[in-house]
Amino acid sequence: FRPAQVEHTDGMVVVGWAGSNTHGVDLKEAWEVLPGILKNEKVRMEFVGGTAAPGLAGHKRVLVRTWVPVGEFSARFASWSWDIAMAPLEDNRFNRSKSCIKMLEAAALSIPCLASRVRPYEEFCALGGPELEWLLCSNAREWREKLTRLIEDEDHRKKMGELVHRTARAWFDIEKIIDNWDYVFEKMGAME
């Protein structure tokens, strides 16, 4: 993941979500606030995976992108120049076993990612401390308030993007954690 060389300069704040149509129930709480957020004339929304929030398809400031081949995802994601990413998940057993991949993808590009208060995102945000935990949302009110703050407060948006990036680099950068993996593989070999 490398930031795009060309950034949007139209003064718009781009809020994005990427995923498959299997996320229907995961999206309900966060997506119910999006029509109100879109009333702000400086907001543009992008949905990747062929699905837009209900009632938003066809809106002049909503772009729906089709599926992206896995091998092309990082380059394309960087080219979209999102300002804010969203990672809503319903709190259930299946989702609690997932990784924090959506937050890591956004973090690689210093994009703040609002996420549901579900285990994979709670664990990631805990690594960055209470300040990073601000990105977690528990209900529609928090999605609305936090999206609004990130849209309206560019300094806060940049600060959160830098914090999520630093946290990902500190805890997930292979160059920094390679010794941990060497240790695991060494122990696995010793078990043979």
C-alpha cells in the first residue's frame, strides 16, 4: 500500500467502504446514518463491491465501484484517495474471530477508519491507546457524531490517520516483528 500520487483537490471529503454483499447485517447500523451525512454538500461517498447504502445508489455524490481483483486491491485502494474509511461489523461470534484487516488497510495509507466496537477492531485500537479507541462506534449515534467530526475537523482527521498509521507500523510491520515470527517458527521446528 502506497499513497496515490494524485489526490483529489475538489475540497470534498470522501467517505468509503469496501466489502462484499455478505455484509448486509453488519452494515445496517452504520449505513442508517449515511443519508443524513450526505446532506453535507462537501461529502462524497464511495462503495466498493457493487453495493451502496440503501437509498443512496444513483445519488450524484455517491460512486459505486465494482469488485476489485485481490491482486489489484492495494494499488486501487490507494488510488481512490479516501479521507475516511468505514468498517462496520455486527458483534457476533463469527465477526469476533475476524482480523482487523480493514483498519490495517486504511492505516497503511494514514486514513482514519471508523469501526464497530467488535473484538478485532477493539484489539487493534487498544494497541494505540485510549486516543485511538475513539475510532470505535457502538451505535448509530456514535457513527453519526464521529463521521461528522472527521468530516468537519480536518486536523482531527489527519491526527487520527497518523495515529492509526503509527500503530499499524509499530505492531504489524513485518520488518519490526520478524523476530517474533522467527521465534514461532523456531519453536515449531523444535516440536518435530
